[in-house]
Amino acid sequence: MVPPSSAKTLPPQYMVDLYRTLADGTYSEQKIRHHGANTARSFFNKGSSEAVDRFRFEISDAVPNREEIVDAEFHFFIHFEARWKHSKGHFVQIQLFEGNQDRLLESRLVSAYSSGWEVFRIIDSVRRWIAQPARNQGLKVQVLDSSGKIWKQQRVYQLQSFQKSILIVFSKDVHASTIHSSSLTLNGELNNYHEGTPIHENSIESIEKTSPSRREHNITRRTRSAVQNSQCARHELKVDFEKLGWSMWIISPKWYNAYICAGACAFPLGQNQRPTNHATIQSIVHELGLASEVEAPCCVPTELHPVSLLYFDEHMNVVLKQYEDMIAVGCGCQ
């Protein structure tokens, strides 16, 4: 099946805020600042709704082998009702366990007068769960009052009633062939989409490799006319995800300007056309007709920037991923 629209399944606010931070920043700032990560995945609790102090996250099939996990965070929202603030002291203790109190991961004191997210770093646990899924017994949160007494589940439930706890896993691509051969996964993505099978989240990576006929279709008649009568230059290319049929699973952005490099690389090549030395020699050989099989240099991107996409994967987890080489920033003859 194809994932439902984001209007029916809301992404975690943390993921939305992280996406906005990347989208609003300059090119040099558009990095997920977690040890070189280019991907962030969010997971909601899949445990029993009755066990309000236990959390289970299904992650074994969500992170592909070609990615390295570089960080993992458990986000736990804490809120105290007014009736508890004065009767239980100024501080409470939060203890986080892996499994059923088998392994204490962290214990911290928090103010009983504040509300907000508590973030626990649990990268070692997540790596164990990925390597050995059978060891994934989830997390347990235990709250103690100032006297050291464990709060009842009903009181812990009060802490969780306002926000859903989530697991965020940060990763990065480690195989160069995957990073640079982006069409490898895009083709799989499109095939799965058109066959009506679940979308595979690691495969949106190459809209700039859309077929020439589709690129042509997205250029207005006015732009097309200008391209045919101009030298190599950059022109607008609006990629609308709704028109591509991808709006059901891409949350943001709704569209972006990929730009396209088009126009003639006519002899003699000027410096404004940013020719390589090879393109200069190729242009001369073509002009003089020294080799019939040698074509004129082509107008191609000389600089490409990434785009961050926020979307649903096949398991309905929300993923934020930075895809390289998505926007043509400069054009030249090569």
C-alpha cells in the first residue's frame, strides 16, 4: 500500500522543527549536526497502551545496512500537575532502564516546577537492537519522588498525557556508491510506487535524473524558446511533488526549484561559460572538424546543492534526509 497523507498522520513536532532549521539555513548551515549524520528517523512507541511506563520501538528493519548509526535519543516529555508540585518536593528522579529494569541507562534529577522534554542519549542500546533484534526489550521509565518512593503508573501516565515519547535515530551513508549513484535507489522508489507496494525510504535521491522528456515538459514555452536561442545558462525547473504523484508520502517541501542547465556551448568558449580545459580542446576539435565523432561540449551543472526532504517511510516512520546534488547552482560547458 501507499502511505497515507501527512494530513492523516501527523509527524512529530521535533522532526518538523529540525526540517525547518535545515530548510531556513544557508547552504553551509544545512547540516544535521549529529556527528556527520545526513538522516534522522523518528519512531513512536509500539508497546502496550496499558504499560504507560514502558516503551518499545520497532527499528530492526528501518535502518539499511549501508548506513552507520551515529547517534540515538529517547525524547520523554515530563509534566507535573499542580496538585503534585508541592506535596512531593522540589525535585523528582527519573530513571531510564533498558528492558525490564535489567540495565540502568541513566538517572537524573529534574525540577518538579517545570515541564518539557527530557532527552536521553541511548546510542549503545539502539546499536544492540539493530545488531540483535531479539535483545530489543524496549525501555522503562521509573519516576521517584523526593523521598525515593516510586510513583504509581497512574501518576506516570500524567507525565505522558500531553506529548508522545519518541526515539530519534541519526545515521549517515557510509558507502560512496550509494551517495553518488543516487539513481540506484530512485528507480526502485518509482517502481515500488507505481506497483502500489510500500515506499522504500532510502530512495528519493535523484530528481535531477528525471528523464529528458519530463524535464522538457516542466520548462515553460517562454523558457524553452529562450534556451534554444541562448548560450549555456541556468533556467528554472520547478519540481512539484504533487504532480509527480509523491505528495502522499512527502511531507515537506511541497515543491522545490531544481533548475536546469541548457543552451549552446558555441565556439569560442568564453570564461563566462566556465569551460574546463578538456571542454576548450573539445570545442576546438569539433569546430575544426578534426574528428567527426566529436560533439560540441554540453551545458551541465558545475555546482550542485542538497535538498532536505521530510517524508514517511514504508513503516510510517517519519524520516528527514538530506539528498545531495539536487539543485543546480552553477552551469558551464564540459
